[in-house]
Amino acid sequence: MKRIAKWLAIGLGSIMALALLVIYGVSEYRLRQTFDIPATPITIPVGMASLARGQHVYATRGCAGCHGEGMRGEVFFDDRMIARLVAPNVPKAIRAYSDSDLARLLRHGVRPNGRGVAVMPSSMFYNLDDEDLGSLIAYLRTLPAQPDSLPATAMRILARVGLVTGQYKLEPLNIAHDAPRPRKGPEPVALGEYTAKSSCTECHGMKLEGGPDTPALSVVAAYSAEEFAKLMREGIPRDGRKLDLMARTARGRFAYLTDEEVNGLYTFLSKQSAATVAAR
């Protein structure tokens, strides 16, 4: 009996070792996948107005939320079973990037060597128009160098299982790379759609229909304009509940949106909600 148990243990151990080897091999293959997305020229504007616009995009799209103050880089997630995710030191990293390389990274999630990034919301940044993307790049180029003592990103067993099963994907796989971008027009609906799709999709999905932990933005139909502005500025919903992620995002990012952008968001989302109800 002991002999049978011994051989069963050896067999199970061998199967587990083989499974781990397969998981590592397949996940590593997917992490090393390359994407044939060309770097296209982009005009980088000059002048104080463009830098101010770039700083506005930087603040409202939450770049410092992952990369830290001054974009010095941070470990923004660390779980011994999932992964250690490290946002790089941007002033240092982008020295090696041309403007078109940096535009491709931001919009398409593709590094100069063709490999894709993980976690960075390029699927959201894809919707930035050329003016805002160029202004953002111009602003990032002004950031002073920061000391760098960051550890490396580490993909651990559960993250690798997620890569194998398709639960996690490299960011280029989440992007329709030839899709038209929303127009940033002066009228509230156009400005609101542009702001929503370049600011909100990171948490609420590409169609703004929400996810496991976030609501569909059709909830705006229940808000007055004043209640919505309070939600965006302070993270306080109409029923006064204490929110976590939205409260932090509102205070850290959306508080910097202009009144026109907040009004545009409300107008666009209200119209979208009404259209959804009418279609049912």
C-alpha cells in the first residue's frame, strides 16, 4: 500500500510539475508576443498653452495614479500569488523613445521592440486626439529626471494562469487599432463623448456599460446636473454613500476637469441613457 501511495505521489507531482511548465511556457510566449503596429509621426505643439493643456490631460487621465508624483515610478500592485506590477520611471524611460514611439506606446500599448504592455490603459488613451496626445507628450518631456530604484515587474502563478486562460491580456489585444476616434467638439455632447471615452473607459468599459465592480454609466439618468457635478468633483453620489475607487478617482483626477467638460459628460451620458431606455 505504501508503495502504491508513493507512486501516486510521484505521478501527481509529475503532473503538477508538467502543468506548471506548460503554464509558464504559454504565459511567457504571450508576454513576449509582438505586434505589427507602425509608429506614425505626430506633431508636438510648442508654447505655454500647449504645455498647460498637456498638464491638464496628465492630471485628468490619472497618469500619476500609477506612476507616482513627478512620474517617478511606483510599485502600484504587489501580491505574492498574482504579480508585482511596477509603473516605470517615465522621465528616465522616455529618453529612449522618439515622439512617434511614445505616441504608439500611449495609444496602442506597443513598445519600440514591438512587445505589448500590460495594465496601462492604452485602450483609453487611444481615444485622445492628436492635439491632446501631442500636448501630453510635450508636457511629459518637461518632467525633471527622478532617481530610480524600482524593482522589476514580476508575473506570478495566478497572473500566468490568467494569461493562459485569457482572463488577462496584453493591452494591444484590447484595442481596435483602426477604429475612429471621437471628435472633441465644442458642443456639450461631442465634448462629453470625447471626455468619457478618453477618461472613463479604464474602469467602466469601452462601451461604458460597467463591469464586475463598476456600474454602467447609464446611472447618470438618475442624477441632476448638480448631483453629477458633486459626484465628479468630490466622489459623493446622490444617496450620500461612501465610495472608494470613484471617490479617490474624483478627488485625484476628475476634480481637475473644467466645468465645460463636466457639463459635457452629463449631457452626453444623459442622452446616451435616454437612448438606451428608448431602445428597450
